[in-house]
Amino acid sequence: RPRALSGIQPTAGSFHLGNYLGAIRQYVALQETHDAFYMVVDLHAMTVPQEPAQLRANTRLAAAQLLAAGLDPDRCTLFIQSHVPEHAQLGWVMNCIAGFGEASRMTQFKDKSAKQGADRATVGLFTYPILQVADILLYQADSVPVGEDQRQHIELTRDLAERFNTRFGDTFNVPAAHIVKEVAKIYDLQDPAIKMSKSASTPKGLINLLDDPKTTAKKVKSAVTDAEAVIRFDPVGKPGVSNLLTIYSTLTGTSVAELEREYEGKMYGALKTDLAEVMVEFVTPFRARTQEYLDDPETLDAVLAKGAEKARAVAAETLATAYDRVGLVPAK
Ligand code: ATP
Ligand code: MG
């Protein structure tokens, strides 16, 4: 089985519908075909200021939601990044392989630090792509399921893996980016010109999976559409309606073409009412399962401990080889 690795940040509390349809759903599917490692990347979350109690709560909440969404600890390895100290350790090694210039070219850092003001951006934010390199290489991952925005970081991973292998001998598998093309991109329900995101969306345009289902239904019913009153998939001319069709189709498995046929001659209200129902049917059990994990911290902790143990077995072996290759004296 090829090995896959992906990490998700625990920064927002509730995951939103874009996170689910654009990432988490793929994690669930990949469990069937890959030896899959998934982690809640709390070390990455620290690259921007975090309130300690909030970070801790959000990290456990992220793990609970991943399990609620369908990650099965018997079929994948789910863990918290900081539980596997090899991430930080290999991260240091890779910091010493990466060039300052190439790290400076990472567009995400440029964007995020510009947003914060250059003086407030941390060194951690600057080297975060290099920690990500270590995250991937530790597991000798073949495939890294990520969105388009992560392509540059995967390229950096490949460059640094090849550089290390050339300089110190074959150590790391050079991974392929598995940019998931067919993955749905979900837009803000109030402003379908922007992607649904925790930092940019309007509150009414953002579907948080842990919202009260009534709130979710209300948000769907007040989604922005257009004046044409025809239910047709046309992302350029009809971005609002098309977004609703994408969401409907990905949640139910009904093709967009089929939905267009089904709603021919019907009003937007009919589509919204049905989609609101589909959404409520999805979030209601999701919330309940998440709550079950939160109410039973022993079970959640046991799952995460077992995941960390499985992850460490792989990570420790890779780290030992890398430490040896670069000339560090083994501890006796
Ligand atoms: P931020 O605003 O801080 O960037 P975000 O809402 O974009 O947050 P991330 O933590 O950046 O969420 O993304 C987590 C995962 O969810 C990534 O794999 C990302 O590609 C995916 N994702 C985020 N928003 C969407 C969206 N609107 N549609 C599809 N996938 C999305
Ligand atoms: Mg994002």
C-alpha cells in the first residue's frame, strides 16, 4: 500500500464545510487505499499567537471531529504532531539543509507575514514550511493529499529530500504531491466570489460543522443566488447557485447534471429547502459523534496515544537514519 500523510491545523474550533468537502472527506476515502497517517498539527498552529487553553482545547476538538467525520483508528494512524517529538527534531536538521533564500520565496509566508505586519511575524512562521518538510519525510510518504495552495511546499519537500539524499546518501523517499483535482472548492454562501474560509468568510456565509443545525439551515436558506431563477451549473455566470449545486452533489453523491434535471422548472427556494435538509442530516450525527468523543476523554486520549505510538515507530527509525547520515554521534 502506498503511504499517505496529511496534517490539519487545530486553529478554528469547528471545522467548516469547505474543510470537510475539500480535505477531510478525502482523508476518509484514502484510508481504504493507502497506509494513511493523519495528524493534528499543533506545532504549526503555534506559528501565530495562540491562547494556551484554547490551543489545547482546539487540538482535542480537531481530533474528535476527524473521528466523527469517519477516520477509523483501526484503518489509519491519527495522532497529534507534538506527541511525536521526531517532527521537531528532523525539522531542525532540515532547517540546516534549506537555504534562507529558498525559504524566503515561499508565497504563503509572504502573504501571511504581510497580513500580520513583518515585525510581528515569528521565525516559526518563516520556517513552518521546513517543519512541514520534516512532517512528510519522516513517514517516507509516497503521496501527500493537499490543496493547490500547498503545491509550493511539496516542491520544497522534494527539493530538500533530493538534496539530502545526494549529499548524505539515500535516506528519504521523494514524495509526489497528490493535488486532489476533483476536490470540491466551496465558496462563501453570502459572497460566492470568495472561498469559504475561517479567516475571510462572513459569519452568515460560513457553515461551521458544529453550528446548531437550525443555524445551518437558516444560512443555507439565505444563501445568495441571482435574479435569473433557473437552476443551472454555471460557476462564472451563476456562482451562488453553482456553489449550492456543488455542495448538494458532493454531500449526496448525486451528479450535478442529475440535480439540474431534477430541479428543472423549480424555484431556488425548493433547492435551498432540500439542501438545508441534506445539510442538517449530515451535521446532526456529526455533532453528536464529536460530542461523544469530548464526553469521553479517556477514549479519545487512548486513540491518540495509540496513534502516536504507531507514528513514532516509523518516525524514530527515519530520524535515527538521518541523524546518523549527517554525522551526529548516537546516544549510548
Ligand atoms: P485560513 O482562512 O486560516 O486559511 P481555511 O478556512 O482556509 O483557513 P485551512 O486550515 O487553511 O482552512 O484548510 C484546511 C484544509 O481545508 C486544507 O486542505 C484546505 O485546502 C481545505 N479547505 C479550506 N477551505 C476550503 C474550501 N472553501 N473549499 C475546499 N477546501 C477547503
Ligand atoms: Mg486556508
